[in-house]
Amino acid sequence: MLVFGGKSATEYFDECWSLDLETLQWARLGSDAATRTPEPRCAASLTYVNGCVLIFGGRSQTDRFLADVWRLELVDGTGPTSPPMVRWTQLADAETDGAPAGRWAHGAVAMHGWLVVFGGSNLESTLNDLWLFDPSRHAWVECAGALDDDSGATTREGADGATSWVRPCARGGHSMVCIREDEAVLFGGNDMVSTFSDVWLLRLTATPRSGQAPTTVPRAQWTRLVKASESAPPARVGHAMVAFEDRVVVLGGRNFLQSSFDERAHILDVTTERWHALSSTGDGDATRDMARSMTRTGHSAVEYSGSILVFGGLGLRDVERPPHDQNVFLNDMMWLHLVGSDVDVCTHPDDEPPAVRLVRV
């Protein structure tokens, strides 16, 4: 697992760390001295795309909103037992013709060999544009503009007979994950006026070449999952999401305007649009530990070997007290294991919902 950047209460980071998922040992990775490195930043995206690890965007320590793209490569270290080193290559910057505006807290996924970026925010606005980056040609393409629509329809016809795309409203702090190569799920976010709990499905239709990005721009289609949106858990921003095929697990986050955290994990079956709140296994101490662990925002999570690994974020010093002015930056790490007979199907209304077992590491 790779971690890059982020911030603490006093500084922004440009460090790259690796975690060996077998030994659970951290190693800070040095940089190849012959290459430039990205500047420190937080709320960037780090995405594995078609054999490349790509960093995009984020907010710098000088309060600039970035639009650069960097490729991260691991190369041999200086000795036989030393950890690998990082070789950085800048693929695009804010001055690139046709590049998206700088942003942070956007959603980014890999689909059909493209880096797919939606939304985010900067000092000027909250965004709902959809961009595709081709790592083989170092080129950005913007998908067609769209009109916002709350009806749940995927297209609509104007008075002149022209069809306009619909898409989620502008937002930042949402999460996106792929459930298939051509489908991604978006949940939550906010626009500094409202915090959202709507759920959207993005379909990206393309015919990729073997091992490369397609030569033509894919067709993007947004669908609001009405049932899932209406029955969703509380609105939130800064949460983490992990996909297990067509199921999506939502971890943490908070309502930014109310500064209220959600201390439960939730799972969505995308096929049936049914949500389950995940309870913790064990006694009352396990439940309280789960609540403390999920009271965080801005953390990251990855799936590994059927479980979820959660790292870092911003939490509370004391979850029993009001959240005002008691934020603390975290560097803890946890495994969450889904347990229960309903985990694999999660579709039968009469079945018990799955539970989660938390292990601190």
C-alpha cells in the first residue's frame, strides 16, 4: 500500500510511504535524486491506472489548487535490503492546453485505461465537470457538459430536440469507487451550502485497445440511484469507500456544516440499492471501539484480501464531548473484516445484515 502527501496541524507533506501488507511494516521511500518531485499537498488523488500510479491535483501549503499529474514508479533501492525508491515523472501541469482547473477533494477512479476525475473544489467554485486523462499520451479530455437534474433520468430532451447529459451537482469531498471496469459509484460530498447523501452510477462505454487507453473518447452516462439516495445513511463529506464487486462499503465522514460524525460503517448493494448499517461483533467495548475508530474524516481505505485497511484522517480527541475545537490528526491503522452469512449476497430483506470486526494494527 502506498501513501503520499496529506497534512497535519502544522505542515503539508510530500513524503511517500509504503506499507508491506504481509509484515505490516512501514518504510519511507526516498526519491530518485535525478528527478523532480511533486510539491507538498493534501486532498490529492492517488490512482492505479493501467500499470501506472498517478497523482492528480490537491491543495498546496501555499493555498494553491493544483492541476498537475505525476507518475510514480518504484525502482530498486540503494542496497539489497533497502526499500525501493520513487522515481517521479510529471506528465501534465496546470499550463497544459485543455487541462482541468486546479482542485482538491475530487473523485478519481481508473476506467478503461483512463484516469477519470469528477468534481472537487477550489477558491473560485465547487465543480461538477468530468475529465479523462490518458497516461499513454499525457492528454486530458473533458466529457460533454451537462445539465443538473434531480429526476433520476440519465438524459433529457430540450425544447430544440437536443439531448443534454445530466450529472451530479457540483461538490467536493465525495468518494468514488469502481465496481466494474465500466461502472463507478459516487456518494456524498458538499458544496459549502449543503452536504449530500445522494448516490450516482457512472457508466463509461469504450472499446479499449489491449493494454492501452482507447483511441476515442468514451461515452459517459450518469444515473442517479433514486432508491439508494432516498434510503442512504446521513449526508457526509470526507468519507472513504471500498468496493467488493457490486457492494460498496462507506466508512466514516462527517456533515461538514453541522460538524457531526457518523460512527457507523455502511454497506450498499448497488444491484438492489439496499443499505445496511454494519454492527460490530463482540461486546460493548467492541462497539465503543468501532465508534471511536469510525469518528474520522479525510482518511483513506483500501481493500486487501477480502478485508479493508483504514489509515489516518482527522478525528476527535474525545468522542464523548462536542466536536467543536477538539480535532486531532491521526496516523493509526486498522483492519476491518466483514463477517456474517449475508456479506456475499446482502440482498435478502429477512437476513441479518453483515457485521464488522475491527483489529488495530
